[in-house]
Amino acid sequence: MSRKIVTVVGATGLQGKGAVAAFIDNPAYQVRAITRNTSSAAAQALAERGAELVQADLGDLESLKRAFAGSHIVYAVTNFFEPFTALQSPERATEVEVQQGVNLAQAAASALPTLEHYIWSTLPDARTLSAGKYVVPHFDGKARVDAYIRTQQPALLAVTTFFWVTWYHNNYVWPVFTPYWIATANAHVQFANYAPSTPITTLGDVTVNIAPFVRAIVAQPAKTARGNVVLGALATHTADELLQMWARARGTRARFVQVGGEDFRALWPLWGDEMGVMMEFWDEFRDKSWTAPAAAAAEHKYTVLTGDDIGVEGLQGLEEAYKELEL
């Protein structure tokens, strides 16, 4: 029997590594690793493990169609922060991400003669959930792509799982979230525009914990596809609990210091706006942050499934992940 082709977009990135890990050692599957640079060290390492390397660019629809041809499973992800960093504009970066997401969907639709499952990495619709109060750019573009798939690609929607990948454990490496060593306090200090009690839902190390979710998603298409959402989460902790967990794992002390939104944004121009609005959304909406708008879910007849709902097993714990996280 021929092996099923699993095509992973951004295969050398964090999410891509996790999706590749779900299949690379399974003889029933052939991993097709999509990357812009097939000669990179990361790409060549995948080739040595048996992956097929294919060059494609998310801005080039025809290259994606060629890359997706013959695929049975596609894991699709965009990287908002690449155009955000390059363009220094959340609005322009959102437009780039929307076009990339639409390109991915159109390329996947072109592969439907063989395509059995399309896993689209996305995020909740913060704009709708908050009635327009919180527009988080790196959420907003993905929500627009979601709407495109649900309203314009019915055949693709039938084989699509919308996969919400929650907080990465290594977000602390980003300066806007980094705990900084303050010698006079004899502790690492994290400055935040949100309360220490703000709940943060996390998947932990996505390079490890995406794989069990993806395997469970693919094993149960009747349950996970048809436009349903899977919440990729390990646990929910308060912002201060996460900080203290990191500190214990690293053998240090940490203090959480809340500052005003204006000061937070002044410390990290542009990034303070982008991440600050996300954290303010989570602070206010809490357990409702990772839910679907009721009207949309009812209209499009989908539900949000948790790891427990689909029997996800073998997740790595946070403290173990934090022990390996160097800042």
C-alpha cells in the first residue's frame, strides 16, 4: 500500500516541527516538508530523516498548488510576525497574512481529489468575541481566513479542522514578555500591562505537544473535521503562576510587576501594542477568550473540541519544558 502524503507548511518553524514529528517516524506516511529554503540546515536535517523537501512561498499561489498536489493531509500555518517585523505595521502585516491564508486555502482546495484532511492553524475571533473592543492583529487576519473558508470553500470546509494553538512556553524569549534580572531585587522581574491573575491557556512546548494533537485530529476526521475547532491546550494558569513555574524550573526568583498600558507600550513600541491588546483581551474575557462566538458557531454548525474530547495523550509538562528554556 502506498504511503499517505502529509504536507507540512513551514516545516522548519516551531509549529511545523511539531506537525512533522507527528508523522516522520510512521511508515504509513510520507512527510512533505514545505519551506522557502530547501538548502537550509534545518531543511536538510528533515531530509536526512526521510522528509521530501519542496520549495514554496505563501505569497505564490501556484507554487503552493504544486506543493500540495497529491497530498492526503495538509498542516497549514502562517507567520504574522514575519511581515509585522519587516513592515513595522500591524495593518499591512494583517493584509499579508490574510492573502497568505487565502492562498493556502485555495491551494488545498485544488488538492481535493486526494486531500482527506486540512488542518488550519488559527486563533479565536477576538474582535467578535469582544464586540469590537479588542482587535488583536495576529488573531484578526486568521479569523478573516476562517470566514473565507467557511463561506467560500464549502468542499474544503468539509475536510477542515480549525486548530487553535495556544500560548507557546518560549514566548518568554520575546522582550515584551521576558523576565529581566534586577540585581537590587535579587530576582527576575516581568513587567506587564495585565493583572497577575490573568489566565493564560498554553500548549507548552509546541514543537513537542503539537504532535499528539495532530495525531488525534487525523485519527478522528468524522469528529474533528467538518469545520470543527480543536483547542490545542495543555493547561491554563495565571500569568503569575506561569512566571513562578518558570522560576522554579530555572532555580531563580521572580516577581510580577503590573504597569499601566501606556508605560507598557512605551517600553516596547509597536510590540507593546500588538501583544498588549492580546493580554488586555485575555485579562478581561478570561475563560471566554478561547471560545467561539455563539452566533457564528450556530450559523456554521461547528463546535470547539478539547484535548480530552479527542483523547490526546502523551503531552509534555510545562516544568519539564521550562527546564530547557534559556533566555
